Amino acid sequence: MTMSPAPPAAPAPRPPAPPARPPDTAPAEPRRGGRLRTFVRGRWLKTIPGRIRAHVVLCVAALVALLAVLTVAVGNARDSVETIGHDAGPQVVATGTLYFALSDMDAQVSSILLIGREHGLGIGYDETLRVYEKRRGEADAAAVQAAQLAGRDPALRRTVQEVLDGLGKYERLVGQAMQLDAQSNHAPGETPAQVLDAYRQATDLMKLQLLPKAYNITLDTGANVRQSYETKRSAVLTGRTWVALTGLLALLLLVATQLYLVRTFRRVLNPALVLATLGTVVLTAVGAGLLTAHAGHIRTAKEDGFDSILQLSRARAISHSAFGDESRYLLDPGRADTYEQTYLDKSLSVIYPDLGDRPVNLENYYAGLEEKAGAYRPGQASPFLGFFGDEARTVDRGREGDALARTLTAYRTVQRNDARMRQLASAGNRAGAVDLRMGRTSNAIRDFDAYDAALSSLTAVHQDAFDKAIRDADGGLRGWNAVPPAAAVVIAALIIAGVRPRLAEFR
């Protein structure tokens, strides 16, 4: 039997072809250790999901940088307003009270010794003694504040301690002078030699040691505040620059991400990314604007407030000391020329009119004061120097200008009274000069009180400007501990929400 050949075997089935890859995607990434190698070699950037994630990472990193610089800048702004407005600034102004209180203490003592047994002369013995005790309390309180400001500065602490020690010694010398004065029972202006000797020791201690040191305390602490102000304000302005730069970087990255998605997926703008971009614009603009406004508020507080208040407090202290020199001039004939020159020096520090080629003496000072200060109007160029000259150069018409004009008018009245008093004393009429100085035959004391009130009103104008600037600075920063991080979280969430649907297309 013949066998037929076997049929040929069926061909083996072909394996199925792998699924086609999208044209822009790379092969599936290897798992476990392969993913790390892929990341290190940058292969993930060859995929659309990898590029999207890179955009997100860069946008969020820029957003974190914006949050960081804004937080630091706002912190510097808070430090600046704390220093100028709530801490060292007001305390330094208070130390100016130390100089005023000390100088007025000595002025009150000279008035007590000048009136002698006529206790009703001037503002009266009891009232003068009350003012003396009040100034002593103010000096003690101001010295304590100065000690707090000194901190770890050994030189400043030593100066404050020397003032406190010297003040105790001064009070003992004044007590001796007053006791001798009460025992002598002398007529006004006829102070016995032993009383003058005791008072000279006290007033020399005050003039040569206590007042210069008190003045230096205010100068040193004021310089520290100014240095701190410059440092903090510079930090705020630098922070504003960094906020603008990091904000711009974040915006550019967000725009680049938006354009990449539009080009890759050929769709309209992503709404969530648009909102994130707008949010970044708002956060950057508001943050930079806040820092700009804050720097302006602090500058106003420092220049229109702190500097002027400190300057006018010195003018007031020196004016009171000069008014005391009138009493010393009559109290101690042996030192009359010295006290006259001291009075002139202090008057020149308050207002220094241009005397031209004329000698610098009291007679020419009176004439120059009437000529220059009398012609001054707010808003004009200042025709004189001194504390009020500095004030006149910065003042404009309005409340501050009116207050300065009243102060200058009252100051000229005080100087006219001084000129009449010295004319009587030079003519040999010491009793008449004492009566005029102590207000028996004139309004000298009331006129000086009116000048002091006008000067205090001028200071109050600057205090109001200072307080308003600090309130504005505080108000602008209110809530900014929470605003930047909250805004950053919202913006980051919008970025993630915007790219998430695109990433989901590749799952």
C-alpha cells in the first residue's frame, strides 16, 4: 500500500505588534532603579508630561522665592516702624527731656535765690520750688530711659551713670545754697556772698558737667536711631527690588508654561493658569507698592516727626536755660559778663540772623533778629540759621507755617524784654531790672510762657505728623503675616489645577 505524504505544518502564529507610541512620547520609563537613572540623565524632559512637570516645578520654585523675599522685606518693614515709632525713637525724644529738665532746674534755683525774702515775686517761691521738684522728677525718669537705651554700650551707660551721680551732688549743693539764702533773709537782687559761693558750685557743676553729658546722651542715642533708620529703610527698599525681580521671574515662567500648553495641545488659554498669573501680578504689585508706601511713611516719621521734635526740644531746653541766664545775670554781678555772653550764645543757637559785617553782640543781635525774623513769612527762603532756621527751611504754608510764625513772634517779644532788662541794669537800676525780669513791672514771665506755649504747639504739629505716619505704617502692614503665604498657596493650587488635566491625558 502506498502511503500519501503528510500535509505541510501550519506556520506558527506571529506575535502581536507592539502598540504605536504617540509621536512626541518616549518609551515607557523603566521601573525602580531605572527611574532614577532616567531622571539623572534627563530623559524625562523628552516627554510631554516630564516637560509639564518641569514647568510646574520652576513656577512653584519662583513662587516660593517670591514668598521668601516678600516675607523678609515685610519683616524689615516691621522692624523699622518698631524702631522709629514704638521703641528707640520715642525713647530718644524722651532723653531730650533730660537736658531740658536739668537746665530748667538750675533756672528755677536762680529765680529762688534772686527774689530773696519777697516770696511773692515772679511766680512765687512756692510755685518756683514746685516746678524745680517737677523738673527733678522728669530728669530722673529721662535718665532711666537713657539707661535703657544704652543697652550694652559701656560708654553710654557710663555717661548716664555720671549724670545720675552728678545730679545727686548738684541737689546737695543747691540745698546748701537755699538754706543759706533762707537764713540771710536778703532783699531781691542783693544775694550775700556765701549764698553766691554755694550756688556757683552748683551751677558750675550743672553747666560744665551735667548739661554737656545730657546733651551728648541725646546726640548719641539719636545718631543710633538714625543709623538704624537708614539700615532698615535701605533693607526695605532692597526688598522691594527683590520682590519685583522674583515676581517678574514667576510671571515669565507662568507665561512660558501657558504658551507651552497652548502650542502643545492646541487649545485656548488655561483658565487656572490665567488666574495664577493674575494672582502673581497682584501679589507682586501690591507687595512692592506696600514696601514703597512703607518707606515713605517711615521717612515722613523720621524727617518731619522725629528729627523736628528732637530739634525743637533742644530749642526749648536752651531757651529755658537762656531765660535762667537772665536771672543769673542779675543774681551774680561778678559773673554778669559771663552770663551775658552765655545768653547770647544760646540765643544764636536758637536763631542766628545774618549780621553782615556787624560785630556779634547782643545789641546787633536784637537788631538782626527784628530785621530777619520780622520779615520772614512761611514758604519763603529762611533768612536766618539756628534751630528755627532749620525749621523754616522745611516748613510750608499751613498749620506748621502758622505755628512757626507765632513762635517767632513770641520769641522776638522775649528778646525785647531782655533788651529792656539789660538797659536798666547797665544804667545802674538793678532793682528796676529785677522787677522787670520777675514780672512786677512787665509781662516778661507771661511773655516767656506764651513763647514756650507757641514752641510746644509747633512741636505738637510735628508730633501729629509723626503719629500719623506711624499709624499709616502700622496699618499698611496689618495682616501681612498671613497674606503672602495664603496667596502663594492659592497660586500654587491654581498652577497644579491647571496642568493636572493635561497630565491625565497620558495615564
